[in-house]
Amino acid sequence: MLRNILKSKIHRAHVTEANLYYEGSITIDAKLMKAADIMEGEKVEVFNLNNGDRLQTYAIKGDAGGGMVCLNGPASRGACVGDEVIIVSYVLVDEKEAKTIKPKIIKVDARNHSKD
């Protein structure tokens, strides 16, 4: 049996931009993506703490160190600049490995810089 297990989470990031006229995705600061072990093109879920929206999209690498979290295309309708979001990724593993997975939890400050 395979299980879909939480691999990583960027906790309480702030949306810095929303760009309706860009192909769908979420652009995330490259440093945050590396810390959370999220690859460019990887499927992620975004949970908006301000309005309760939950959406699925894929990650695009943004410039490193600037704190960018930008919802693009249709996803941009799910948040306003300043909203707090949780960005999560999962991994599909067999049941034995699922018991050993330790998710990477990246907590960020108000400027989306890692607190760790």
C-alpha cells in the first residue's frame, strides 16, 4: 500500500503578490523552496488562513532572499496581498517508509524569511 504523507510545510507565509495574468502557479522564494525541499514544478497545496480557501497548484522558483510568495493565474483569486498562507507538499511512499517520514516545517517571519 502507498500512503500520501506530508513532506514539508511553509507555515504562515505572507502573500506578497497576486498576478492574475500569469500562467497558473505559485512563485516562492528560492531559499524557502530549498529549505522546504520543494522542487520547481512540484505540486503544492495552499491554505489561506484569511479566507479559508484551499487550492492546488505547482511551485515556481522566485529570486532567493526576497521573501516572494506570489499566487499566479487563477490561483491569484484565492488570496490578497498580505494574506497568511500555509504551503504544503506531500510524498507518496510505501507504508513502511511512511512511518519514518519527518516533515520539514519552515516557520517564517512577516517578511517570509525563515525563523530557523
